[in-house]
Amino acid sequence: MTSLTSPVIDLLQQYGFAYDVVEIPLSEDKKPVRSLEELLTSKGLDPKSVARSVLFRAESCKFYLLAVAGGGRADWAILRERLGERKLRMAEYDEVLEATGYVVGAVPPIALPAEIKVLVDGSVKGYETVVIGSGVLGYALALKGRDLLRLFDETDFGNFVKIE
């Protein structure tokens, strides 16, 4: 097993939560492989169980992170209303690292700076095992969904994706 360290792993270990490291091979240009679905399936994980971390920047210059599983797309109107923000946009590539401390493709929904408000879509609750960013590009972490949800006690839960 790879000896991987990150604030995400430190947090999981602090709570005594078990996790598995999932290595995601990088392409030559240092981007995660595009066949993530195939990779997860080969490891016995549901590709839809990935809790993606989507970072938004508001007109107020605040950053918000939406944790969403199952491939749903953010419902901008619901997010704006819930956050009390008139305008939201996806954070730009450089803003993601600056705001979170993590590079695009490795951003977790936990172990983030305190000023980033995290919203958790109800879709994250639907999986026994979830896969999250490890904080290190090329690696993800698989852990029990209930353990991840325990880390969101102070977080806003809701339905923030479009129903298709």
C-alpha cells in the first residue's frame, strides 16, 4: 500500500475511520485517467459513489463547495437561494488551489479551510461506500458513507442538483 499523507487522511485517522487508498493512474500530461468508471468497477466500487467536490465562487467573493454523488448537476437557482447569493459561478482552475489548498482532481469535501462553506447533496447519503478526493492528485479514498456523513455535522444538507 502507498504511504500517502494529506490533511484528509489525517482527519480520517483522527476519527478512527477506515479507508482504502484508490490509485488513479495519471496520463502523461498529469491528468487523471478518463476511464475512472472502469477503474472503480474493477475494484468493486460503484462509479456513481464518487462524491465530487464542486467549488463555486459567489459575487461576494466567498467560496462554496458542493459535495455531490451520482453524477448530478448543480441546480444554480437552488444554490443561490440557499446561500443568499445573487450570482454564483464555477471557480476557475487557479482559484481552486488558492481557495482550497488542493489541485483540481484531488479536492476533497472535508479537511478544507474554515471559510469555505460546504453543502452536501442528498445523493451522497445513498451509498454504503463513497469515494472522495484524497487531497493528492492521482489518489482517491474509499470509505464508509456513514463515516463521511459524520464529518458533516455542521454542514448544510439538501437537494442541490437538477432532477433529470
